[in-house]
Amino acid sequence: MEYGCIGEKLGHSFSKEIHARLYDYNYELKEIERDRLDEFMRKHEFKAINVTIPYKQAVIPYLDVVDEKALKIGAVNTIVNRDGVLYGYNTDFSGLEALLKTNNIEIKGKKVLILGSGGTSKTALAVAEYMGAESAFRVSRTGNDGCITYETAQTIHNDADVIINTTPCGMYPNIGESAVDIEKFPRLSGVADAVYNPLRSQLVINALKKGIKAVGGLYMLVSQAIFAAEHFLSVKMVSSVSKKVFEEMLLIKENIVLIGMPGCGKSTIGKALAEMLGMNFVDSDEEIVKKAGCTIPQIFEEKGESGFRELESEVIKELSSLQHTVIATGGGAILKECNVDLLRENGRLVFLNRSLEKLVMTDDRPLSSDYEKLKKRYEERYDKYCAAADITVDCDGSVEDVVKSVKAEWEK
């Protein structure tokens, strides 16, 4: 192993893809069980590595030289082997600082709550103090190691201005989870989550719905990787690299989620769009049929609409963890808020707005099999589509024209 990242579980990691965009070196992901870390570090058969959960503190005793900032924080995420001498650095500090500044999340003079007790939480505490926080508290379940408990955070410190999450809560594959209830903190003005897979965690989604500035951890990951690569190779990169690599990563990770009325062409347009953009394609209705082992009309007949909606939510949760995929949803998928939240974690929602008179009626859609049913659904759902959409595209034209319009709006 020359260059890479070590951690206990790395199935969620984007680091290999990011480093491939920085320099031409062989960067590997290496999962190490806790009882094998000692052997790996003593052999130190690598040129340089990144370190992630749960080893950012555990690696420090193996290092010969620890950067002053990393030593003060008590966490290392970058190790460079120079002629057998191991040097430790903390590039998470600069990465988190860049994330907060780039997204205009104000820290100076604010009360900050940092969720988590591991190495990244200590880094976040140092960043908050460096950026002038009035006060900052680490939060854990036990309240050990200088932390306060979640109960204390929600009662005594519910006037917090900013929350920074450094726990793995909500990280793939456990999407849809949040470490805290945003409603408990009415004064929040900013939320930053170190979780980057999914792109927007449930914590971030909940904050955005309340009009709070909120951002996931992808930009932090990209920024810290660039600072790490500078240590790896003793080089200095131009500042514009972070933005460029971040945008490239977003393009290859984010989903396009098509929403809209039955018969508006989501499946047809979705397939053509996926082919044009080189993305994968999946149809949620087709996945529901596979899961149920019968047709949608049969599901309605046997389980009713409520039974169908439950099955639909199960499928949407599975599809929401996909990336770089065009997802065509059923017409009623947006009726449940939890579905919209899940789809938004890794995607942007595009409303294909097709006029009522141009919608196609088919027998395989029980709730819109004739004009009167279709009209009723249209009137009931139109405002819901508009509210859920990140992008709205006129869908009355040809498939080719609509695909071009979605692509153009997407790339903005």
C-alpha cells in the first residue's frame, strides 16, 4: 500500500474517487479491524495515508512527530511516512473551516453544539473556538470525556445557534436517521454535518425545511483531501481545486428524481435522460412490482391504497441510497413527507409539469384510469408537486425537448 485511507468500515467512502482527481498515485481503501491496527501501524508499510473513524485518536501513539495543531486537538487524520519517520497532521480542521466559510455558516459570537465524542468532534471544537464561538459544547450519550449529554443539550442549551454533527448517525446505509430533533432548538441559524454519504443527511434535510442554512460534509471531505495530498507530496495546490473537485463529485453522486402526475412521461423521459447523461435508471413502480410479485392493480385490490403506499415507501428508502441514478417515481410518491425527505438525501427532485389534457390514461394506474379520476388527482396533487420540486420543467413538448430542458436546468 502506497497511499490510501484506513478505517473500520469504508463501504461509504468517496476518498478514492476524490484523490484520483488530485494526483496520479495509487490510492486504496483499507478496512482494518480494531485488533489489527497495532500490527498495521507498527509495520507502517505505506508512503502516506488518511485515517478515519474510529482510529483518529488511536494512531497517535504510533507517530514520531505530531503537528502542533493535531496534537492540541488530539486527533490525526493524515499520516506521512518520511524515511521511516511517521508524521501526523489534522487536515479535518481546515476542511471543516472551509465548509463553514464557503456556506456562510456564522460561528463568531454564537453558541455551538458539536454532536459526537470522537476525533472529529475534537477537531470541530477547535474550529469553533478558532472561528470565535461564544461557547461550544461536545455532546454524547454518556456525557464522558468533557462532553455534555443530549438531555442537557436539549434542555439547558436549547438556545444553541449552530449544530455540527460529527457522529455517523444518518450515514449510509442507515439513511433517514438524525442524531437530534431540530425542533428542540428554536434559535438555530446553521447546521453542518460531517456525513457526506448521503449528500444531505436527514439532519440537514430537517434544517433546510425550517429555512436554516444547512450543509452536508462533501465539501469538507474534498477540502481535507486536498490538504492531505499537499502533505503527501509536499506540494501546494491552487484554491480553485476544491470547488472544481466538489462539483465533479456532486455530478457523479447526485440523483435526478423525476416526480409528476401519472402519464406525464417520467419513465420514458427518465430512460432517455439517463442515456444522455450516462447515468443509471430505475423506475420505482417497476421495483414495487418486483418486490410484491404482482401488478400494481393487484396490490391495490389485495391491500388497498394504504398497503400500496407502505410498500412504495419501503422501495423508495432502498432507492434513495442509490447514486448517479435517474429515478422515476410513482405519481403519489410525494404524498408522504418521509418519501420526499429520503429522495432528497441523494437527489434533486424535478417536477415534470405536463398539462392535464396531455396526460395519458392507462389501466395500470388504479387512481387515474379515467379522465375524472385523473383530473381529481391533478387538482389534489399539483401544489404538492410544486412544493416538493427543486426544479420544475414544462413537459408539454416532445421527449427530446423535455430531456434537453431537464439537462439544462440540472446543470445550472
